[in-house]
Amino acid sequence: MSEEKNKKWHYTKDNDYPVAFGRYENHAYPQIPCLVELRTPCGWYGVRFWNATQKCWDDEECDDYYCDKEGVVRWMYIDDLTEND
């Protein structure tokens, strides 16, 4: 992974979690799509949604609780991952 992409990762050990901004800012119940590394022995990566109201991670369908905020090691906004450099 390039150095620039590494700068886009946010670490939960630093108490750093997604913030609703841009198109998510005015939602009554914002859920922000992120690429995450889960806290598992193999470091699984996938897409999960940060539930800004409940302060937890929701599943890939954005409708069910997946894990507590501590269940993720690091995360990146999907918008940062898909932006044109």
C-alpha cells in the first residue's frame, strides 16, 4: 500500500472514530461506510458502517449491529479510498 493510502487509516487505539460530514452530515441516523480491519487473529478486512448515533459498527447491509467500536483495529472512509488521486 502506498504511503499516501497509509495516511488515510484511522486507529481506534487513538480513540479515533468516523465523523458524519458531507453527504452524511444532516442525516437523522448517519451510518458512514468504511473499510475496516477487524480485531481478529487474521486481521480480516471488509466494509462496515459506522453507526454515528449508537457508536458501533453495523453490518455490510447497514441494518444490523456487527460489533462494538473496539472490535475494529483501524478504519478508512470509503470516500477516501475511492477518490481520484
